[in-house]
Amino acid sequence: MSKKAINRLKVVLVEKNISGKWLAEKLDKNEATVSRWCTNDVQPPLTTLVKIAEVLKVSLTELLNDK
């Protein structure tokens, strides 16, 4: 069974040429945690998703798949 991509975090990071390591440092999170968010293994809590949007200077909706 294939995994459904819920967030677009990995895409946004690539578009902005930002590493997961950088984002992990900005959020004071483990790099492995950010990696799991990027691969959609787990989803960040909504409060963290809002912080991610602020750090990346994107709207919250840009981080979510609309499908």
C-alpha cells in the first residue's frame, strides 16, 4: 500500500534550496524528525506546521497537499 503524501514540506525545502538540517536547527528539532516529516512517515503537529510556515516564509496552505 502506498503512502499518501499529506504535506509538501520536502518540495518547499527543495524550491527554497533549504536543507532539512537547517530547518531542524531553526525549529530546535532533531534532524531525523524533520526527515520523517519530509517523507510523510509522520506529520508535524499543527502548531509546529505553523512555525515551519513562518520560518520558511510561506503560507500554511503551501505546505499542505490539496488532493
